[in-house]
Amino acid sequence: MAGLRLLRLAGQKILDNNYDLFYVKTMRPLLIILLSVGLLWLRSSFGKFTGGTFVNSLGATLTKTAEKNPYPWFKDFLTSVAIPNAQVFGLLVLWGEILSAVAITVGAIMLLMNSHPNKFVSLVLVAGLAGGALLNIVFWLGFGYTSPSTESLNLLMAVVQIIGIFFVMQQFAKG
């Protein structure tokens, strides 16, 4: 009986070591990258909050951008939905950025501190990553054509966040 228990404990230790090895080799580097993405979102949202003009000036910015937007369906969305409701969209972007930033930053820090992730923290991180990816994709569609750096940074952030969602959900499923 004691021998069976010892084998069970040894097997559990091997599973824990495999889990820890996967976590250290895959998740820790990814979480450090996600932490930097969260800090980028914090920086971006901080500027919008402290500037105080983002919500009121969004309509004018979108009007200028819509004229030259290369995606006809997105141009129609901007002119028929976003620009007439620029105040609402401005508030959604403002709060979406800060909420995504906090969720990504805090979630990444909490998971870096604990190699056996809390499911709630994992879900908060996934929600932040999904919100951030959505914001990046929308911004890329609206402004990506304006410069190579705007295009590449938003695509890169969106891809990193989508990869983050995949790996965090994979860890979540493992338990």
C-alpha cells in the first residue's frame, strides 16, 4: 500500500515538473511580453485620460481618416455609425483601453508571481487580451494605412494578444 502511494506521489511530482517546465519555458516569456503590451495600453490610455480632449475630438479625427480609408466597408462604418456617435465611441475606446490595460498588466503580474495560475486571474487576463486585440484591429482598420509604424505596431500587438489568449486558455484547460 505504501509502495503504491509512493509511486502515485512520484508520478504526481513528474506531472508537476512537466507542468513547471512548460510554464517556465513557454508561459513566463510570454507573460513578460504580455506585461509589456499591458504597459503600452496603460501609456496609451493615460494620455487619453490626462489630455482630456480625446472624446470631444474623435469625431473630427474620424472624419479626416474616413476620407482616405482604403477599406470601403470600414469607411461606410465610420461615416454611418462611428462619426455620428463619436462621443459614445470615444468613451468606449477610452474605457476599453484602460480596462484592457489593467486586466493585462495585473493578470500578467499575478501569473508571473504564481506558476499555478488562479482561474479567475487567467480569465481576467484573457478578457483584457481580447479587448486589446479588438481595439488594435479596429485601430489598424481605421488608421493602419496612415504609416508603416501604425500598421505594423497594431498588427503585432493584435497577434501577440491572440497568441496570449491561446496559451492562457491552454493553461486554463490544464487546470
